[in-house]
Amino acid sequence: MRRQHCRRWGTVLAAGLLLAACEQQNKYVAPPPPRVTIALPVQQPVTRYIETTGNTAAINTTNLVARVQGFLQEIKYRDGDIVKKGTVLFVIEPEPYRIKLEQAKAAETAAEASVKQTEAEYHRQTELASRQVASKQSLDNATANRDSAVAKLKQAQDDTKQAAINLDYTEVKAPFDGVVTARLVSIGELVGGATPTQLATIVQFDPMYVNFSVSEHDVLRVRADMAQRGITRDDLLKLPVEFGLATETGYPHKGELDYIAPMLNQSTGTLAARAEFKNSTRTLLPGYFVRVRVPFSQEEQALLVPNVAIGADQGGRYVLVVNEQNIVEQRKVTLGPTVGELRVIESGLKPDDRVVVAGALRAVPGQAVNPQMQEAPPRSDAPSRSDTKAQ
């Protein structure tokens, strides 16, 4: 009986020791804080742009028309030729107009002779009337004849000028440097009838325009910036404008702002503007679709973070920062333009904030992390894009 009692206590003691060992082995040990990579925001100057689209346009496009009637005698260019201002392109039969000019000149010469004769008679009658030899009626007649001859001379002179103009119109000349389109008439054709006959069109390629429109939102931003910096509307003219074709990278073409509409288009909510640019190589043609950007402000020390550091939720855009106690915090931010692989932060971030740039999935707001400082990312020289509407 005593032996059974001892055996029972031995079993209980062994079970107690085993249970104590199990409790020691199952004790929870917290894992170390997750490692994340952090970096300070990049500080660098950023140029802010207005980005839009537009079209190239010829600075001058003119239809060449026959301003006098006659048979087309010569076509002195080849279709598509590049011509200089004053180059003769078409010749309308000039002989009838040359004859009319000679007739007008002869009539002018006769009128001049008549003026001399009536002027002499007037002076003679004035002398006789002063000595009371001639009657007043004779002096009045001499005066009327002189005045009539002078008027006829003036008419003859005007007729001569008009005849000279008409003769000059028989040569259709280039009004400016440009490219002439294919002719619309043939040699020997009667042109310049009751209505002017279009002969061809000439287009000026250098310089050229880029026409574009700016949204009302961008207009308000620019005007606010102008008021802050004390800039007037006239200061905006000659502002550099950059643009590129749809197939080109970036904005390789440069021009200057030369026109801003005085009012917005109510139907589109946009403001029309125009830039002028050099096109001496005639690379660009009128009517091309182009991407346009106009710088409107410069920020000397903007804060930028990598695009991968920016998150989004129902509340908007945010970044994760690590405070001095290595606790993760979520910061709501307002985004600015993109500069290469970086994004400008308008508000919500300070220069000394440590931003999580890698391992964001392991960074939970309110929990501790093991931050590893990344070397400062290189400053981006890529141009900024004002795509703040994507916020």
C-alpha cells in the first residue's frame, strides 16, 4: 500500500516537471522591427510649366489673284518653288495696258499745255482789268478757263497713275518670301473678269506661328503668380515657348509668346494664345499637331520624393515617414509636377522628414521599424511636367 502511494506521487511529480518544461518552451518572443529604407526629400530648383496642345500655322497665306482682265501670257515659276518677295510669278498680256498708259500720258501732256495757255490768258486779262481796259466778264471767263484747265490736268494725272497701276498689275508678284502652290490656270486663259481669278496660293514658312489654348484653371494660376511677382501682361510677351511634334521626344523646338487673347472663349473655357518661331529649314509645315509647354514660374528649393514613395487611399495621396522614435507615420501630401523619376511635394512634408522609399509594405503606421538611410538620390535634370490634375 505504501509502495503504491509512493509510485503515485512520483507520477504526479514527473507530470509537473514535464508541464513546466513545456511552458518554458512555448514562451512568445516578439520579432525584430521590419527593415525599411528611408531617404530625405531632394531639394532642387523646379520650373513650373503650363502644358497644352496646339497647331502650327503659316504667318502669312495669300491667294494670288488677277487684278486686271486679260489673257495669261506667262507663268514664270514651277509649282512648289520657293520664291523671294517681289518675284514675278504670272504675266497677264501687258500690251493693252501699256497703250492705255501712253494715251493717259498724252492726255496729261495736252492738259498741261492747256493749263499754260489759260494761265497766260488769265494773267493778261488781269493786267487789262487793272487798267480798266478789259471788261469784268472777260476776266471772269479767263479765270473759269484757267480753273477748268487745272482740273482737267489733275484728272489727266490721276488717269496716268491709274493706267500705270493697271500696267503694273499685269505682273503678279510674290508679296513675301514663301512657297507657291500649283497653278490653277493655264497660259492663254482669260483671267480677271467680273471677279478676281485665283491663280495660285503663296505660303510663308519662316517665321511661323503655333496657336494654342490655355485652360481657365491654368489662366487663374498664372494670373495669381503674376500678381505675386508683380508681372504685367506685357511682360509675358516674348516668354519662351517650347513645343514638339507627336513623333518627337521632349520639346526640341523653341519660340516666343507674341499674342494673348483679351478674353476667354466662353464655349470652351479657354484662352487663345500664340507663339512665333523660326523655321528657316522649313522642317515644320502649317497644320501640324504639337505638344506645347510654357514656363510660368520658378521655385528655387522644391521638395521632391521618388514616385515609388507616394501612396494613395480614399483620403488622397500620402507618403510614409519615420519619426525620431522610429515609428511610422502617414502624411497626407499635395502633389506638384513630375521631374524625371521624382515628384514635387507642394505641402505636407518637411525637408528633414525621413521618407520610406523602399519596403513600404512592411511599414505600418503606428508601428516601429528598423530604418536604413539611403544615400541621397541624384538631383533630376529632367524637365518638370505640370500634371497636377492627376492628383
